[in-house]
Amino acid sequence: MANIIIGTLIALVAIRTFLSAGVLSPDRIGFRPVPYAVGAIVLAGVVGALIYALAGFPTSDPVVFLNGFAQVFPTSVAEVFVCWAAIGMVSESLAQPAGKYLALVTGIVTATVFFGVYHVAHSPPFNTPMMIAFLMLPGLATSIFYFAVREIYSTIVFQNHMGTLGVLQSVDPAALARPNPGAIALALALVAVLTAADYLLIRRRSAGRGQA
């Protein structure tokens, strides 16, 4: 619930504030047209699956993978909105006077570092200093994907693949062998909340300003 309320809804309100102030634009943050978003999500799924395969398939059981994916999803959504859509994009925007490429590097590095720091609030073993430093590696991969594609939902899918991989490598797969209706229902509910919040807080507001 903290991830949904603080990491997602409050982060979206903050992003709307940045949009209203003219600091950022919807497209630049990653709120792209539906056809672009669908293509980017497919790309994220393919790249995420390739990374999962290169990691040696921690599990081939679809139920275990689904449970892990659903369990990680609320955290991944919050991480993407806080670390990349808010902190990373604002950092890049503020660094624009120094040049396009330096601003891009600033956004990537800032988002990656904050992704590591974000895990201080996580449960063991993900909140230990060594693990926080290690997690900056998948964080860097997500940063590169986000700033290359600049689409929010595909970045969530990509990041969730990274998070699921990490969880499945850290826990006994037998613990996830039975369907977890609660985790799956929460993930689906979050998709609905996120879609509604996106429309009400970002897209409709941006469309209204465009008409004005």
C-alpha cells in the first residue's frame, strides 16, 4: 500500500506539478501515445525475457514466475515513477544548460543512484549496503532503457523483469509454487489505479492545456 499511495499516486501528483510548471512534458517523461506504448512494452518484454534467459532461467515454472512477477510489480511501479520519471527526468532537465549529452548522463546516473538508495526501505537482504551497491547494476540497465525509449509503462515492465529475476534468484522457488491470488489481484488492481490516475492526473490535464 505504501508503494501504491506514496510511490505511485503521490509521485504522479508531483509529476503533474512538474508538468504544470513547464519543467517537463508528458512525452519526455514517458506518457506516450498508445501505439508507441504498446510497441515499447513488447520490446521491454522481449529484452527482459532475453536477460532472464541469459541469467540461466531461475525457474521454468510459469506459476512461480507469475507469482514473482505479481509480487514485485507494485514495488517496480513505485521505483520507476520515483527514481526515473520524477528524479531522473528532473535531474536531466535541470542539467540541460550544461549540454544535451551531459544532461542525459546526469539523468541516468542520478536515477541509478537513487534506485540503489531506494532499497534502504526494503526488507533484507535487499537493504544491505553491498546489495544496494549491486542493485545499481540492474538499475543502470533500467536507466539506459528508460532514457533510450522514454516510455513509462515499458520501463515498468522492463524493471519488473529485473526485479522478478532478483527475487527468484534469492528465494526458494518452492515458496512460490502455488498461485498467490492476493498478489495477482493487487497487481491487477494497481494496473487499474495507474491507468485511471494517468488519465485523470496527466493526459486529461495536458489535453485541457492544449485546447486552452
